[in-house]
Amino acid sequence: MNPRTEVVSPTSAQTHDVERSVLEVGRWVHPLKAEIGKVIVGQREMVDGLLVGLLTGGHILLEGPPGLAKTLALRTLAAATEGNFQRIQFTPDMLPADIVGTVIYEYKSGQFTTRHGPVFTNLLLADEINRAPAKVQSALLEAMQERQVTLGDETHELPSPFLVMATQNPIEHEGTYPLPEAQLDRFLMKLLVEYPNRQEELAIVKSMARSRPATEVSKVVSLETIEESRVAVDLVYMSDSLERYVVDIVHATREPAVHGLADLGPRLLFGASPRASIGLVLAAKAAAFIEGRPYVTPHDVKRMAPMVLRHRIAVTYAAEAEGTTPDDVVRRILDTLPTP
């Protein structure tokens, strides 16, 4: 921890109770990481990001070139939990009914019956979501936001927990429909999946370069435990100074000049919404829970900030031509604002 960092905590009794709750309820975290590690080599940011989504109920968007185990990581996470899992391969000819379901008239009985779509599950893998047309994306994103689906004149609640993990390929643009910024905001985090280093790729070759790769994992966490863990995450302590720090970070994406970053103003099209502040607080608490801590540190906030903010801010075309990315903007803000 930074020597300047001061964690203002509640009473020792409260801290002890929360710490005991975090340690007891979170016993599954390291076994789950170990199971995922049997299949996924490296990619710590991606794995931790998926766990944060699982702990907060926030949906995750994975972006990266093909062949980097995005789909495999999501399937492995689902296999290590006891929840139901569905996978949707998005294509340009899909209809909303292919996602949420529909009402069908049964000729023999003379009645309408409801057929649920694959969205009625605990863990949903939306593979290459940017290949689906806007009306299909909207149907899924509405379900993500409302956690319910209306079919005919009836509203159906989605199972709990419900988590959407979507992937998109940033390289190909033919036959794709990029998600609008307003819809991107419904994802808690956007994870960028990078190429492995040489040592990691060698380990991948040794474990996966065979006709039948050993990819079986054991189930290590139940849905009830995940729900209990979400309650424990809410109990993780975050000081007032850190909450103000989170708000300052998000506010700096909208009014950078106020925070001594006037040069960023002409480079930004728009900043993050208050939903980003809420998401960053939740993600920081979940990150602390994963580490077995009952309190949030500035490091948790700084580590989660790029994942929570990169898809919620946009740079101008001129800034993009200069090579400036949303991650660069977030990095400048974190380097400039004083750490509590």
C-alpha cells in the first residue's frame, strides 16, 4: 500500500465481523481460480473481472482478437459453478424471439403457450454480440437491465443470479453492428483480452496442443454461496474519502478542467454517467472481497477504474487519430488526482 494511503475504518468490532464474514463466505474464490487456471493460462485481469461480475451481478463485455480463449474462459467459469449455462452465437439474421422466447398458439389445445428463450438462465454467453442487428441487441440489453422479459401480456422474471458475459471481435467490421454507447453503459465492465507472453503461450501449447485437451473442471461454488457472497460484498467497508475519490474520477471525465486536466477537454466527446460511479464502488468492493479484505483501498479503485470506465467515455476523432484511447484518458486522471 502507498505510504500516503490511510484507510479510515469503522470500529474494530465491526471490522472483525465483516472480515470473518468475508473470509468464511469467500472460501470458494481461490478454489474457483484454481479450477479456471486448469484451462486458462495467465489472463489475470480477465479472470478477476469475471469474478467481479459474478459477485456484483454486473454484466461483462470481453473484447479481443480471435483465439484468445474468451469463450473458453466464460464456459469454464460456468462449468465451475452450479448455475445453468446457455450460449448464444449471434448472427445477422437473428430475431428477438431467438433470445427471449415467444408465445406460440397450439392448434390442438386451442391455447397459447410460452416458450422461454436461452436468456432464461443463470450464466449467459452472448458470443460475438456485435454480429446481431440492433433489435436483437436491444432485446438482450433490455433483459440485462430489467432482469425480466415480457412475452405477450405476461412478464417473466429471469433467474437469480443472472449474468451476461458478451464477447465481441474488434478486428472484423463486415457484417457487424457495433453496440451504441448508451447500450454499452449497461455493462459493468469492459475487459480487453491481450495476447499472452511467450512463457504463457508455451504453457498453453503444452496443455492444449492435443486432440483431446484436458479441459474438465469441477463445480466448486453453488448459487446460494454466490448470493451470500454478494451480501458480504455489500458489507465491505469503503471510507468517505474513497467514495469522494471515485466521484472525482468520474466527474473528471466530464469536466476535466475542474480537476487540472484542461488539455483533455478538447479530446473528449463525452464522459461517464453516474452509473459509472456506482459501478466503480461495487467493483472496488468486489476486488477487496476477492483479496479477502473487509475494506477497500485506493489500489482497488485504481485497478478497477479502467475496466469500469473505458467503454463509458469517448474521445474525439482528432484524439483518436493521435493515438489517444479511453484508457489513456483514465490513466491521466488517475495520475493527476490526489490519492486519498
